[in-house]
Amino acid sequence: MSHTLAVLISGNGSNLQAIIDAIAEQRLNAHIAVVLSNNTTATGLGRAIKAGIPTITLDHRCWPDRESFDQEMIRELDRFAPDTLVLAGFMRILSGHFVGHYQGRLLNIHPSLLPRHRGLHTHRQALAAGDTEHGCSVHFVTEELDGGPVIAQSRISVSANDTEQTLSERVQAREHVLYPRVLQWRAEGRLSLKPQGVTLDDQILPTEGVRDAG
């Protein structure tokens, strides 16, 4: 039986599409059991529907607080028994209860070389800092925003004529390679989060994870 994924989105879903494509091209031995969005108009929902994937929409504004909304997400997601939960542009800070419930199964991709440039507007931050390198990171999610242990990174060089837009496009292209590759490691049973850190093939990874993995 292939590895079961649940993908959480809020917007365009380009990383969702990259995962769908990787599965179709047999680069990722997994199946997406459900796509959940907190945004009823998210473009990514159309991508899921086109691929025949069940979708769930939960407007977070209909719940009184973060904890009750997250509890409803858990109730819905657990029906699909996901092996891995994939945050793919899910623009909600998750409660400690949600993160704890899925500890070791919850992954995110962030458009920077963590721990640099956490939060939003990472390309703007990289340019303002005069960085010569930029990129993206896949990490296990913890309660610390963008602070979970890094699994892998993909790097690009920043040129003098780069803008936020050009960096965004180039980093996103790397994301679309990196995320399915890391998910394949999960599907193969090679990747896990242990008390001593992230392990790949039973080897503890360095703090920056696998460099240039995608």
C-alpha cells in the first residue's frame, strides 16, 4: 500500500500540483487521500478536484478560536489516516495541540534557507540583507514558527539584478522538485523525526539538513 498524504492549502496550490505530478510520473510512491483548505476560494481546490482528490473546506472564521478550528481539522483529517501531513501554502499558525497530535508526521516547505528569514516576505528579506544565497527548506513542524528541524534545502545564487519576483519564481521552481523528493523519502520509510533529531537512512542529519537536495 502506498504512503497516504493529506495536503493542507490556502491558495494557489502550486506545490500541491507538483506533488500530484510527481505521483502521476511515478517519482513519488504515495497517494493524496484529501486536500483541506481554510479558504473556500483557493485555486488549489480546483487542482485537487481535477485530479479526482477529495477536498474539505473549513472556513476558520466560523470557529470561535484557533484551538476549536484545529480540533475540527483533526477530526476531519483523521478519517483519512494520513501517514504524512503536507503543509503546502497553508497560511494558518497551528495550535500546539494540532502540532502535537501529528508530531513527526507534519511537514512544511518554507521559501528561505532556514533559520534565515522566517515568516513572510522572505524574498524581500533576502534582498534587504544582501544575501548571496537564497532558497527553500523542508522541515518538520514544531510549535515554533518556521523553527522545526530542517530536513533538506535547495539553494540558488542571488544576482545583482534579482527582484522579489525573480527570486520567487526561481525559488518556487526549486520547491516543486524538493518537496516531492523529501516526501518520497518518507514514503520509502527512510525519513523520521527522533528525539535526537532528523534521521535519514538511520543517520542523524546536520542542522541544515540535506543540502542541495532539489
